[in-house]
Amino acid sequence: MVEKARIRQASMSDVAEIIHVENETWPLGEAATEEMFRSRIEVFPQGVFVAEYQGRLVGVVAFQRMHYNLDTPISTWREATDNGMTRASHNPEGETIFGIDLSATPLAPPKTGTRLLAEVGRYAIYHNLKRGILGGRIPNYRQYSNRMTPEEYLEARYARGEPLDPEVRFYKRAGLKIGRVIPGYFDDPDSLSYGVLLIWENPFYVKNRVLVALVKPFAILGFHIYLRIKM
Ligand SMILES: CC(C)(COP(=O)(O)OP(=O)(O)OC[C@H]1O[C@@H](n2cnc3c(N)ncnc32)[C@H](O)[C@@H]1OP(=O)(O)O)[C@@H](O)C(=O)NCCC(=O)NCCS
């Protein structure tokens, strides 16, 4: 059996290594900076997790909480995240999780990205949040852009029914739904800067606050079983 990465909450002392992970993972000029991660951990320490494997960091995920209405379009990553710093964008009362950053290096054991994402799901379930959303990249779109619009690209499937884009496949397998295209979302030449809204509705969310305490143990158990089956 392949050894798994250990997922844990990040601390300030991880920042230098997190930046190493970022630089190994993202195309040139797209990685988050040290200033961004210092700010994210300071603003919302529970919103940054790292994956540790054989004594080094191989992955990181960062998210914030916000109020969000699905009918209101997200404009750009920079606007939604206060330029990646989260000072003005994180709302501790927000009922929606907004994914800011997810990275797993080529050295990370398989499923590290999915397991980091699951940690965000665990947070949402534990805190009874409505949903998680993020703007995903579509890094293979450039190869198809002379043949189809980004909307057509997102709808197109391989014969076995999977989306053409590796990143969209990744999020779809993790249970997220594909939403609308967001032009100019993130400066990424491979995606021609198009993003796609990805949505996960928390199946355990309960509106009635009195019911929360009753439902929570079942929600946590249900999620645990789901992870055991999936990973
Ligand atoms: C997306 C990412 C976190 C996935 O991490 P991971 O540990 O490889 O994920 P898993 O092992 O759980 O899943 C593997 C799947 O990731 C998908 N994937 C997503 N982006 C990918 C990429 N750039 N290259 C290869 N596979 C990618 C593929 O669908 C792959 O499955 P497949 O090979 O069967 O098609 C990682 O590839 C990464 O850091 N990419 C660059 C940064 C990025 O784009 N982050 C997401 C921002 S929205």
C-alpha cells in the first residue's frame, strides 16, 4: 500500500516550505507569495492545511469563509480574495467556503490533492456550512480554443464520459458540480484566463440551529465512511 501524506493545519513556520510547494506546482508567475500566505494564516489559521510526506511539504490548500449567493457571479480571483491576502474578503460568519489555492507537487503521493480538498469538506461539515465554491482553471483549454468556446469545452466529454480538462475532471471526481464560465477570472495563459465556477453543496447542512447538534455526529460519521470508501 502506498504511504499517504499527512494532512495538518499550517503554521507560520511552514510558510517558507509552502512557497517552495507553490513554486514547484504553479506555472511561472502564478504561484502565491510569502506575503499572501502569512496574511492568510494570520487572518484565518484554520483555513490553511498542508500535506507532509517523508519529512517535507508536498501540498497545500487555503480557503476563506464568505457570504455568497449563487446568483451573484464571482468576478475575479483577485477581487474575491482581496488580492490573495483575504484581509477584507474572509468573513468568519460566512456560510460558504471559498477555495483560494490548492497545490500538490509531482512528489506528492497519489490522491494528495483530493485529500486536501476533503479536509476543506470536513471543515464545512463540522461547522455546518452551506457549501463550498471555487473558481477552477481550465489549463488544457488553449489547445482547443480554435475549435470550441470555453462553454463547449466544459460540456465536451471523452468517450468514457469524462471532461476534457484534467482539472475539471479532478474536481468532478471529488463531487463538485460544474457551474458557469468566468471570463478573466485568473491570469493563466493556459486557460486563456477563463475560470469555471465549481460548486459543492454540503449534503449535511441543516438550516435549523437547534438541529445542528443532533445532526453533527451523523454528518461526521457519514463523511468519515465516505472518505474510507473513496480513498
Ligand atoms: C490539481 C492538483 C492539486 C491535483 O493534485 P493531485 O495530488 O495530483 O490530485 P489527485 O491525485 O487527487 O488526482 C489526480 C488528478 O488530478 C487531475 N489534475 C488536475 N490538474 C492536473 C494537472 N495540472 N496535471 C495532471 N493532472 C491534473 C487529473 O484529473 C488527475 O487524474 P488523472 O491523471 O486520472 O486524469 C495538482 O495537479 C496541482 O497542484 N495542479 C497545479 C495547481 C492547480 O492548478 N491547482 C488547482 C487550482 S484551481
